[in-house]
Amino acid sequence: MQANLRTLGPVMLVGAGKMGMALARGWLDAGLPPSNLVLVDPSPGDAAKDLAADYDLTIHAEAVGLEPNVLVLAVKPQIIGAVMGGLKQAIGPQTLVLSIAAGISIEKLSAGLETGRVVRTMPNTPAQIGKGVTGAVAGAEVSSDDRAAADALLSAAGQVAWFDHEGDLDAVTAVSGSGPAYVFNLVEALAAAGVKLGLSETVAMQLARQTVIGAAALMEVDPAPASVLRQNVTSPNGTTAAALEVLMADDGLAPLMEKAVDAARARSQELGRG
Ligand SMILES: NC(=O)c1ccc[n+]([C@@H]2O[C@H](COP(=O)([O-])OP(=O)(O)OC[C@H]3O[C@@H](n4cnc5c(N)ncnc54)[C@H](OP(=O)(O)O)[C@@H]3O)[C@@H](O)[C@H]2O)c1
């Protein structure tokens, strides 16, 4: 069932920071009526103030007395316990809770907000331009309508992948949540290698950066598997093949990436326990 942001009813966003604002802009662009968006942040930054001015919204310091259809929790995980204490009275029987807070379990959210209607998610930063990918898990009391509502809200920031097991969110965190930083690091490494070959830092960075941007854009318009896209640009015995022989060796990129992603997942699990 496809939910429609125009008819979803009031959505309360708690935490008007980077990720919260990315989501809010996406919802408004996707048709959420501004009158159905309630922003809660005691110390909003410029992005939140700009959005509020653009859509004539009030930013509330706290959520007392409001009962939204969806409550979106977008505050830092470190303060979530304290924030949940002040939100209980804002939750009504119709309220679905959608959390983007990293590492905060459905069990903790359900206990803190006294509701089992909780969807826990892990977005990533390209959500800021509508090109994110979010992993989502629904708590036991989430209905199919709730799930459709959550999907519609998350889809405004990019793609959504649903999982049956909450533990999978640690893997999602390790692959896509932290993933954009791996790509930025790839650009740094490629540019550094170019400098070693004698290019200036500026030009090497221009070449590396635009190569990743261009390759990503090509991948976006061509649904072929990444392995096929790679093969398409690799002539036998050519220059690309020479580099891929190194990158795809037994001690190449794959085992290194596996090690990096394992480390991220272990840290995600550790933070979740903390
Ligand atoms: N950024 C990412 O890449 C990313 C990716 C996946 C998940 N997430 C999750 O998204 C959440 C938000 O991250 P972010 O990067 O958007 O953080 P952020 O920019 O710091 O946003 C959090 C916002 O909440 C505000 N806030 C503090 N106390 C509040 C309260 N009592 N009520 C309402 N709002 C309050 C903060 O204000 P102050 O600045 O004044 O404290 C800030 O504006 C986190 O839980 C994070 O785990 C982020």
C-alpha cells in the first residue's frame, strides 16, 4: 500500500539538524502540506530557520500538547533518553514513531516512549540531496499502514530497504550509513596516487573527484550490475586491466573493504550496547 504525504496527517519532527532538515525539505517537496509539519528544536540552526521562513512554519522549543500521526526522532543518540522523557505526552494512540537515531534499539524506543509502534531506520548523508538510501526495520506493533507511511516519508530522501531483523541495521550502518565516507576516501587515495605520478595536487583532486562523480552518474542511469559496468570499460591487456589486476588481487580492495566494513559493524554493535 502506497501512502501519500498529502494525506498523511500531522508529522512532528523532533531535531531540526542536518538529517532532520534534509528529510523535512524532502517531505515538503514531495507534497506534505506545510501546515502538517511540526518542527521541534529548542535551538534551531540556520537551515531550520530558513526552512521555517520559506514555509511560514513555527519551530517549537518542545512538543507538549501536540499529538501527531507520525513522530520522527532526529536528535543525536546521546540525548535520546532525555528527549524521550519529554515526548511521552505528545504521543497519542494514532502516533507512529520513526527514529533515525543511530544505535538506539526498538526496545529502548518502545520503553522510552511507551509505544510499540516504532520504526527504526538508518539513513545516510546523500539524503540531503534526495539520493540517500535508508535501511528500516518495523517493530512488532507496526501495521502495514504504518509501514507505508514510514516508507513514504523515508522515500522523500531516496531509496528505502526494509529488513526483518533489527541486527541487520548494524550491517546497513557499515555499508551505506558510513559508506559515503569510504567513497570520499577513495577520491583522496586516487588523487594522492596521481600526485605520486607527478600531477599537481589541484589537478589530481579534480581528476579523482570528477571521476567518482561521473562514474556514479553513469551507474545511476545504467541498471547493469557494477561488475558489468566495470567489464565494459576494461579492454583486455589495457591500462584499466593492469590496475584491476592489483585492485582485484587476493590482497586487493575486496579483503580491505571487508575488513573496514567489519570494523564499522563491530563499532555499530558496540555503540548499540552502550
Ligand atoms: N548525519 C548523518 O550522517 C546521519 C546518518 C544516519 C543517522 N543519523 C542520525 O540522525 C540523527 C541526527 O543527526 P544529525 O547529523 O542531523 O545531528 P544534528 O545536526 O546535531 O541534529 C540534531 C538536532 O537536534 C537538536 N536538539 C537537541 N536537543 C533537542 C531536543 N531536546 N528536542 C529537539 N531537538 C533537539 C540539535 O540542536 P543542538 O545542535 O543545539 O544540539 C540539532 O539541531 C542522529 O541520531 C544520527 O544518529 C545521522
